[in-house]
Amino acid sequence: MRSMTRRAFTLVEMLAGMAVLSCLLLFFLPHLEVSDTSHLCFIENYLQDFLEAYSGKRYTEVEGSDLHFNTDGNINLGKTLYFGPHHVIVHLANGYLTCD
């Protein structure tokens, strides 16, 4: 008979590996930080309000700020909004957003 070489993992070895990975995940998972996404929510609201103002030709206010769009879709105020470590810059001339 020819000699068989062992090239694959057995079921027991795979279960042992998955058990070790599960234990590591249980140890490190509570130490992960939840990222702050409030700046992304603001950008989504801003763009939605811009679309409503531009397509509907009506005055709309951006939720959570003192910004509003006129009936032509132009923003009333250019400013920098701070969301923790992130900030969003609203450009007055064209209403573009810059996010850091």
C-alpha cells in the first residue's frame, strides 16, 4: 500500500481552532469602541433636505441646525459644525459639504 500524507485538517482540529477564536473574540469584543456616526446622519439629512428644496422649489430647514435652503436650493449660511472628533464644513457659495 502506498503511504497517505496528511494534507487536510480533521474535524476535531477545526472545532478546536473555532473554539480558540471564539474565546479570543469574547475577550476582545467588549474593548472595542463604538464609532460616532452623528456627522454622517447630519450629512444624510442635509442632502435629503437639499433634494427636497431643489426639486420641490420650496423652503426647507435642515434638522438639527440653524441652516435652511431657499426655494432655489441655496443654503442660507456657511459654517463649520463640530461632531466630536469630526467636523463638517458647509460652503456658502455652492452648499457643498466637506467632512473631516
